[in-house]
Amino acid sequence: MDLFRYIIIFIGILIAGLGIFHQLIVGGIVTRLIEAEEKDLRLYLMSWITHGAYVTLCGILPVVLLIFYPSYDASVLTTLFILAIAMTILVIHIGITGLKYKIIPITLEFISLTIYSILIFIYYFLNK
């Protein structure tokens, strides 16, 4: 059981790093776009930075919970379950809107968040 917990912590750190990377890369790309209006660029930038921040939160929250709190605590398990549902909704959103462009970071994010949410669901049901 501890090995499974450590796997979730390790993948969570990777996903948090992916979210931070996502924020930095998109910010750099948007500053290179000169064909769009400023309002469109701001909206595009803020939506993708917010998306990256959400991915970072999805990665780091289980890490903090599983390191600093007992894993069998009901509040930790409930938070992990709700987070897994939120990640599932994000994965569905990415699948509907993002995969059609075949951009590697979005595809990588889709795959890693899918695996991560499944692992958290399994961890929840094993410890319930």
C-alpha cells in the first residue's frame, strides 16, 4: 500500500511540473503572436495559464495530502475522490477540445491526467 502511495506522490510531482511548464510555454508562445488583437491575446494567455495552474494544483494537492496527513483519514480520502472527479472532468474537456490539434504537451497532459485520476480512484477505493 505504501508503494502505491509513493507512486501517486511521484506522478503528482511530475504533473505539477508539467502544469508549471505548461504555464511558461504558453506564456512565451502568446507573446510571439502578433496577428491577433490584444484582447484576444490576453484571453488566450489567461485561459491557458489558468489551465496550467489547475493542472499544477491537481498534481500538488495529493502530494501534500499524502505526505503531511494520514492516508486513511476520511477528509484526505474525500478530498482525493473529489479531486479525481475534477481531473476526470478536465480529461473529458481536454479530450473534446484539445486532442484534435495533436499538440504533444496537450496529449501528454491528457494521458498523464487520465492515468493519475485512475490511480487516485483506485487508491480511494482501496483505503475506503
